[in-house]
Amino acid sequence: MSDRTAWGWPRDLPDPVTEATVLLTAEGALAGWSQGARTLLGYPAEEVLGRSADELLSPGDQGPGPFFASTSTERPSVVVLRHRDGSRVRVGLATQPWTGADGRPGRLVQMTRAEVWKRQEIGRALLNSLDVDATVAIGVYDSALRCMMQNAALRRLGGLTDEERLGRTIGETFPDLDAAQVEAVQRQVLETKEALLDKEVRGRVPADPRHEHVWADSIFPLRDRDDQAFAVCHAVIDITEQYCSRERLAIVCQASAEIGSTLDLEKTTEELVAVAVPRLADFACVDLLDSVLRGGEPPSAPITGKKAGALRRAAHKSVEPGCPEAVTEPGELDVRASRPASPFCRALTTGRAFRQSTSDPHQELEWLADDPARAAGTYTWGIHSWMVVPLMARGALLGVAVFLRKRRPDPFEQDDLLLAEEIVSRAAVCIDNARRYTRERSITLALQRSLLPRRLPNRSTLDLCSRYLPASSRAGVGGDWFDAIPLSGSRTALVVGDVVGHGMRAAVTMGRLRTAVRTLADLDLAPDELLTRLDAQIGRLAHDEPPEDAGGEVDTLCGPAVPDPGSPHAALDAWALGATCVYAVYDPISRRCVLSRAGHPPPAIIRPGEDVMFIESAGGPPLGVGGLSFESVEVELPADSLLALYTDGLVESRDHDITAGLDRLRRALLDYDGPLDTLCTEVIRTMLPDHPADDVALLVARTHPLGADRCASWDFPSDPRSVAPARHLVRERIAQWRLDHLTDTTTMLVGELLTNAILHGGSRIQVRLVKEDDSLICEVTDSSDIAPRPCHPGPTDEGGRGLFLVAQLAERWGTRSTGDGKTVWAEQSLAPTPESRSPTGAQPSPGS
């Protein structure tokens, strides 16, 4: 072919898609040769143009005109061609008719290496599959963020046709999505050319406008041949079910971790509604049976018979500040909820949970007509769905939990009801534990308060004031106690103690120790001797404890008590019983106080015009250790001195040691002056801003000594002739005090006591009269340490009737040791009585 261009066909052809392109005449001669063909087979155009195409076939590859075998681009043929260097090249051929400029027919042949052609076939098949068969929704967006393509899955997911979707942005087609956030991510991928995988997107689409969906959106860039991102591709997977399952599991885990953190009933109900709002509901409340909140036993579930009983609101929470949609405030009684038609009553009587929605035509909502308040709230706040779940634990019914939705348009589904039942069942056990603990704590606290003094004695020589704070509910009721015990001779014993441990056992032990202290105080023992006997008493109590309880107290809910390693009494935790105590005796006549301590914090003393002084001496081991001695210390307390006894809960905590606590107490006592009641209140407020972790007992006393005009004493020799002068002096002093109605009785008491001292006592005898506000005390002291004992003389016995007569004349009488002797005392009331005018109808003999 001499004139190759005469056909009007181009010599050099472009390669728009395939690797190589050639033109053939109708006879099969090569009329056009592209640069790609030269690259593919190595022949320049000058060597092949005008030659037969069959010459390009590799030797041994026979076939009648392979270039004419295919007339379609749909199914190319695979042949082996000869490269210019002699190698074999497998290519795929696709031919189509071609007409030259001169009108002559020919063919356009596109050649691609077989392996490249195979990859293209795979790519085309993959694209077709992604468009039609893929379950993953795929969309392509151009640089202007307009949709260029969507596959069938995306059409189904979004509910929009190509006409409604193509050429528009996400914001224009899905107004219920956060389009600004998605488009910002698209721009980021276009700019950085870095893919962003599994980004969660939430919203609603026209295909399902009633429910909110969650999608996992992976966005990656599409690059051109110059590696420039010209579009982005979205691969979207609907993960709504997985997200909801994950969210429900998270709520269950949160409920397990956060509900029941304390044994406080109110706190536990608050934790339940806090878990539910806003992750499950827009409003949640817990209503407990009124009988349960009042401490009664809950009924068995379900309730049968008449009304379920009134419900009282325990806690509620809402997405709206202040819970404006609530028809009942916490603590209020809701009698409307117990009406038989209401879902609350149905849940109580059937023991089953209920789910209702205003949009469900099959739901019966007639009960709202009988409850105008709830009907108005449902309409005002747009409440459209609710669940009522009974609170049941250990076969007992405690109340109901209610969950509402108003802001979230999705109604509650069956899975939501199952989730609510799960978290409510967990919370019900915690609420029942709190109820049981509250009941037992109330019983223990009532027992403890019944064992503490209801009121302190009214003493003119001491102003007394006390405070007792039980420990927080987590620690349980402790064994702190205090007491003020009137003693003979106008003296007063002040005692503060602390039993190691908490709970019922500690409270009972405290009551036993307080009784023992009062019994020993009636014996007028010295403080160190009293603590010695009390220590022995604790040893006997510990010996009587059952062996199985020796390791610690048993709590109904919590099991055996575990010793607290941070407790200041950790050393006593191995003992069955242990306690600390401080015992002080104040004498208003001598203005001195004798005290002794058994492992107890030091008392505080403030003398007028002086700083606070802590009595660190007279310290001994805690009670219950045994085998160790105690010592006493004597301090002077002028008028208006302040004495403060307290337990370790006031000055010790996990945050600071006792040194820092004593320093704070020092400042608190100095900062406040005035009435003792105000002082105690301010000290407690300063030392314990929060509820104490341990019991606290505080006993404060302000001293008022007896003046010399209210006390008279005389010394007499041990001689019967001393009786008459003693009576005379006593009569004169009674006349000065204007107690004439007590003259005869008092002179007879002094005569009998003095006579006994002369007969059975030592050489030194003292007679003392003490006038208190409401009583007159006669005391006779001698140097003998033998205590007198009353006897019952026979009809013929000449003596032995002295103490019997004293017991008849006096309201109280007794004896106490003085260290170097004894004192016998008799007390009578200052109020006139018929007996005081003529005691026993007999007159004392002048010589008796």
C-alpha cells in the first residue's frame, strides 16, 4: 500500500483507555499504529503500517484472521503476539467497526495485556456488584460535596432515588443529620487525602423517619492519575442494632457499678434514676410503698386482694432542670398511683412490667382520664411513651420504677423494657439491702439511745451539756457513751467511754459497761480503782462470749465485722471485747477533780483566763487488755472552769492524726464562750463539718464550787462526851440556814453516826454538814477503814439499832473510803415533810 494516507485514516492513534490501539483495513492490513502499540510490541509505525496483521501473531498461534474474530467489545479475544525482540505477549483484543474519512470500512482494534485486561474485568465486575448486590451503602461525592453516585444499598438506606439524590449535598437531602459535621469530614479527607474509618453518624432518614439510626461511615479519597483527590467515597454500614446492644450493655455495667454504693435507701434510689436518665429515658422516678419507707416489712409479690397501697416518691430525675413534669415531689404521697386501672397498680398486683405508648392504637389509656394531673402533664410535656417496672427483691414487693420519654421521639421498645427490668432487678436488691440495713440501724440506734442517759442530772455545782452523733450509715452505730453520776458529798462523776466496733453488739456492750460503771460508782470507788474493776468486768464479759463470735461482730447484711486497720484501736481488734474510758470525779467543796484514763483521749481543761490544757497524765491501757494498772491525777478547778470529755471520733479521722485534731479542738474551745449548749453546737460544727465516720460523744461541764457558807465541819476527839457539843453545833448551824424543820432529825442522825464512830472508829473524828440546793448531807469521818454494816438486833439486844435508825431517818445513806479512813454519810431532803416535824415520834435522850 503505497499511499497510506489516501484512505483518510490517521497514522498515529491516541490510547484513551486501553494500552494500545490500531486500525485495520477491510483486508486486514495495518492502517494505524498508536504509541501504546509501539510500547506494547516494540515496533515503530514505519515497520508495521501497510503489513498484514497476521504477521504479528506469535509462531505456532494459528487462527483464521484473529483480528476479525471479535466484532464486539463485550467479550474480547485473547491471543499471543510476537514482540519485536522475539518474546511472546498475551493480549486481549476488542474490535469494533470503523469508517475512515474516505468512507472505506475498517476496524478499530484495542489491545490490552491479558493480565491487565483480567484486572479490568475484575474491577468492572466489582463495581457492578457494589452497585447492585452489595449490602454496604456506597456513595461518591465530588469536590463540591455533591453526590455523584449511589448504589442500590444506599438507595434503600436513604429512601431517595437517583433523581432526588444526585447533584445534591448531604445537607440538602438529609436535613435530620448533622450535615455540617459530615461535610467537614469530607473536606478534611479531600485536603489531606487520608481516609477516615468507622466514624459514627446518628440521625433519621426518609426511609425510616420515626427511628433514630446509627451508621459507621468510612470516608476515603478517590485520586486521579496525577494522585490528586477529586472525590470522596462513603462506605456506610447501619450499626443501629449493634449500637443499641452496646449501649444497653453499657447501661447494665453502669448500673452494676453505681447502684448500691451505699446502704442509704434514699441514695440508692437516686443512683437508679441517675443511671436511667438520659441514657434510657428522659424522666425516671422511683415510688416505694409507704409501708416500706415507714420501716414495715414489704408485702409478698405480687399483691393480691384490695388496693396495692399508697406509693411515696423516693427519687426522680429529668432531662429538664427541676423535674417540672413530675406530679409528685420526693417524700410526698401519691394516692392516685394506687388506683386499680393505673399501670402502677397493675404492676404491683401482677408483678409484671408494662410498656405503653400514646401512638399505639392497641394500648388502653383510659386510666389517664381518672388522673387529671398526669393527663395534663402528658399533654403539656409531650410524653409519648412510658414503662412501669415493679421493684421486687427476695420475693418481696418494694414499689415501682417509672421511665418516660418525651424529648426522644423513639418510643420504648421491647428491648428497652428488658433492659429496664434488668437494671431495676439489680437496684431492687440494693434497695432491699438498704431497707434492711436502715431498719436494723434504726433498731440499734434506738437501743443505743435508750441506753444513754435521757437527761443529765441537774446539779448546782456543775453546768452540764452533752452531744452524741452516731456514725454514718456505712460505718454503723458505734458504742460511744457518756454519763454524769451524782455522788455523795455533792460530788459528781463524769464518764465518757468508747466500745471498739460498730453495730448491735457494740451498742449492747456499751449498755452493759455503762451499767457496770454506775454500779461501781455507787461504791464511791476512786477513779483508778473503778477502772481496774471495770477492766476485770470486761474480761469476764469477753470470757462469756460464744467462741464463734470471738473474732468479731456478725451483721445480718454484711457478715462478720472486719477490723478497720486505720482505727486507733486496731490493737484491740483481736480481742472479743475492748473499750476506752475516762472517769473523773469533781468535788465542789475542795474544788478539785480526780480523773483516770484507760486508753482514752486526754480531757481538756480551761481555767478562767488560761489556755486549754490537755491532761495527758493518768493514762492507762484500754479496757479489755487486762493485767495492767491504772493511775489517777488530781487537778484544781476554780470557779467557772471548763472540763471537756470526748471520744476519739471528735479528734481523729483518716485525714489527720490526733495531734492535729487536738489542736483544732483547742482553737474551737477558745473561740466560743457563753452557754454550754451553744459551745457544744459550735465545737461539733467546727470539728465535724461532714457526717462523722465514727461515733462522737462530747460531755462538757462548767464548775460552780460550793461556798464556805454552805459547808461546816468540826473535829472531835473519840470520846462519848463529844456527842452533846456536836449536836449543839449542828443545831446552831441549822438555825443559821433556817432549816428548823430538820433540826431534830439532823441532830439525831449526827448523834447516831458520831456514836458509831466513837465506838468503832479511830482516834480522829470529823463531822461535816453540807447544804445543797435540795438536800442536807451529814457526814462523819473517822480513821478506821472498816465499813459499818446494818444488822437486825433481837428483842433483848441492847445495841445494833444505830444504822437501822439512820436508814429510817435519811432518804439515802452510805459510806465511802477516804484513803486513810472512811466517811459515813446520810442525806435528807430540804422540803418539809410530816415526818421531819416528829421523826419516828421519839425524842433523843440527852446522854445518847
